[in-house]
Amino acid sequence: MATLKGPTEGGNGGKRGHSNMEHRDETEIIKAASNVRRRNNEKQEIRRELENIASDS
């Protein structure tokens, strides 16, 4: 049998929780921008592949 985890000890600095999430807004902006950039890069790659297929035919 596994031993159950007890309650967190006092003063552990929020290691198990989200005690300091002041950076959340900035992180969401960065994530949204990276998603847009990734999607645009994927579109460009697909266009290049389609052009290569069309030129090979």
C-alpha cells in the first residue's frame, strides 16, 4: 500500500500551489503571441510544400 501524502508543511513557499501568479497576464500574452507565430510558420511551410509538389508535377 502507498502511504498517503499529508498536508503541506507550513512555510514551504507555495511549492505545491500557485501562490504567486502575478505574472499570469504576461504569460498569457506571450503564449498567445507564440501560438500566432507558430501557426503562421506552419502556414508558410505548407505553402512551400504545396509549391514544391506543384512544380514537381
